[in-house]
Amino acid sequence: MTTTGMKTFDSTVQTTNEWLGEIGRELGWDDRHKAYHAMRAVLHALRDRLPVENVAHLASQLPMLVRGFFYEGWQPARTPVKEHTQGEFLVHVTEAFLLDPDAQSKEIAEAVFRVLARHISSGEVDKIKSTLPKGIRELWS
């Protein structure tokens, strides 16, 4: 079944939906929109803590649609940010779920990282983890 009539676009929509479904299953959610917010919040928090070169390498392994919202609002000259603790990282995830008191930012980050680890190369995961402070790195299982 085609959505857009263009194979490239249909493929990225399908892959993105699969990733969102995986995040939802990891968290016990049926809401794909909520899974999107989780992925977006975690990816933005991660992106802003990585050197520019690492951001580009990670982005190259993301589906085109995910890559688009990964880069959305990015200001490379302001990265990596100086916030280095796990708590500071998780604040950004929490802010995406202010109206959802049941959302647990640590569980959300861990779930998104598990899904990323299944879909990007292990070498890229290792590179990313090596650039992160210990507290944030611990969110990757």
C-alpha cells in the first residue's frame, strides 16, 4: 500500500512507524503520537550533547523522516551543551511530557536508546556512548 506515491517517502514513513511502534511496545504505550514525542525529546537531548561530527554520523543512519525531526531546531554553534549529568539530560525529556504525570523520563530515554541500538550500527552506538558523560551513557543498556 502506498501513501505518497513515492517509494522513498513511503519507505521512510513505514520505517519511522516501525520505530515508533517499537518504542511504544518498550514502554507499554498504544499511542504512536506519544512515542513520537518520546523519540523526538530523547534524540534532541542526545543531539545537543554530541560534537557536530557525531551528530552527522548518527543522522546518516536514521530514516529520512526521523533525520528531519532530529535536525529540527538544531543550532550546531551551540553544541555540545555544557549540561553533563543524567538529571540534566532527563529534564529535556520530562519537559516533553509535562502534561503526562505518568511518564517516566528515565524509562523513556532507556527505551528510545534500546530502539536506536537495534537499528544503528554497534560501532556508531559505541562512538556515541564514548563521547557522552558517564551518567548519560548509563541510560544505554
